[in-house]
Amino acid sequence: MKRKIPLVSGEFYHIISRSIEKFKIFNNAQAFARFQSAIEFFNFSQKNILFAHFICRSFKTKKQIRDTYFTEDNQLAEIIAYCLMPTHIHLLLKQLQDNGISQMMGNALNSYSKYFNTKLGRTGPLWQGRFKNIHIDKDSYLLECARYIERNPLRVKYKMVEDLSDYRWSSYNFYANGKS
């Protein structure tokens, strides 16, 4: 199904993707880390390395790859905030190139689906169709959206942690504690 309103470069969007039937798609630290790596890797349009080779590298080697191939010129979107939950993801992105968010999300979601299905010996879709996007047109809404995304693990519905500093799968620790 084609999008009625295309995502516009230079604009901010709250991106949401949910698993089918609230299926737990991130079952352990390895699964969370795999998706984090997919978002990082597929946020760049030109790479001379396959994702399967990238994720197997040491931290030092990954940094060298990032410095060499992941440049501002080929970055698709700026990641402002994110939170990975067991059944869904939230991203706050600024599109930098035409079709950048769609390209990044399509590749990352597809890659993770293949990984997940292969690992569990299953077939079929993992996500509830295409990702959803909400255009953010005001600075006040941008701040509120980032806050909402990063506080997701505290919500009564999920209550993943008591202290956001204990949740590794969001951008909270980057902003609050200076962690990479």
C-alpha cells in the first residue's frame, strides 16, 4: 500500500512498529543488540560490507568501519531518541535524504524478521505491516515525544524497570548519563 503523504526530508517523525499479536520479538540481550545494530547499519545508504559481517566484528573494528563508511553524506536519518520494547519499537527520527526513513526502516525490519524467523525456525511476518509514522511539526511536541519514547519502560503497562538508567535499550542513558 502506498503512503498518501510522503515523508519529507528535514522533518521529524515518531516511528512506531509493533509485532504481530503482541508477540515478544526481543527475548534477550542478544536480540535487542541485534536490532540496535540493524538500525545503526541500515541508517547509511552506501556500505562496502554486509550486515552479517558487520555485527560479527569487535567494537574496535566496528568503530573503524563506522569511521570509514558511515559518513554524514550517506546517512539517511538522524536518530534523536529511541526505545526498543519486547513487543514494539519507538524511534524519533529526522529524515536527512529523500525516502531515507522508509529505506532504513524497511531494511532494518526485514533484516530482523529474517534473523528472528531463522533463529526460531518459523515463517511469516513478524511486524504489523508497515511502520507507522507521526509527523512532528512543533518544537514542544518534539520534546514531549522524546520524553514519551524514553520513558516507555516506566509505563505502568510495561514496568520494565524502576529507574530508566537500568534500561539498556533506549537513548535515555546517552542523554542522561553520557553513555554511548
